[in-house]
Amino acid sequence: MSRILAAIFTGSALSAGSMAHAAGLCVADVQGALITTAKGQAAQARIDTRVRESQVALRQLQAKLEAYAAELEATTDPSSRAQLEGQLVEEQASFEASSRRLHDAIQLLYDQLLEGLTSEILEVVQALGVDQGCSVVIDTPPVLYVGVGARDLTEQLVARYDEAHPLVPGAGP
């Protein structure tokens, strides 16, 4: 009985794989491909640089806050404490506003750099899908399992994108 069930499951899997291949089911990790391309890597390097710069700026502001807090803790005079508390509150608000501005600036940079790359890579996905006879190309991150019959186009996608959209030194992504 178990051999019969195994044969049925194996036959079903082979049949499903053949149908997927015959139907032209293809998959690609589009986001993974995007960040693997030369332009994607250049964009990520620019974003990483901006993140590091922001972290340095935030650490400097945090050090200033800590200095105010230490000074406040060491102060016993009530009027001096009140003045330092006011400065500390202002510095905390400035820190939070700066943090939000830096975060927003990084997000804007990310969106600007990757928006153009995303539209370019989707054009390449479509052309590659047509060339490979795919009736559908599924982006793999939400997919939990890809069977034997589906063709993974990710590596070809990166190669074709880099060929169609080369990184020009000094031009940025």
C-alpha cells in the first residue's frame, strides 16, 4: 500500500513539474537580483554611506544630551537645575527632530535610487520571460516552495540587467 501511495505521489509530482514546465512557469528573486546588479550595489553603497554619516551625527547629538544630563545630575542649585532641565528638554527635542529628518532623508534617497532601478529591472524581467517562453514569472520572496518544473531566472536576470543597464563610473546608479 505504501508503495502504491509513493508511486502516486511521485507520479503527481512529476506530472505537476511537467505541467509547470510546459506552461512556462518561471520564478525570479527580483529584489535579490536588483541588489546584486552593479547599479543596485552602487545604490546600496550610497545608502550605506548616508546611514553611516547619519549615525555619526546622531552619536554626536547623543553625546551632547548625555553631557547635559551629567551636568544636570551634578548641579544642586535649583535655578541652575531648572535652566539645565530646560536645555535638556530642548536638546532632546532637537535630537528627535534630527533623527526623524535623517531617517526621512535616507528613506527618500532609497526611494529615489531604487525607483528607477525597479522599473528598469521589471522591463528586463518581462523581456527575459518572453525570451524564455514563460507564461508567468513569479517573484520568489513570498513563495515558500518552488518545484522542479519551475525555471529560476534570477541569475539570468542579473546578467541581462547589467548588460542592458551598465553602471557608468561617476554617473551613479
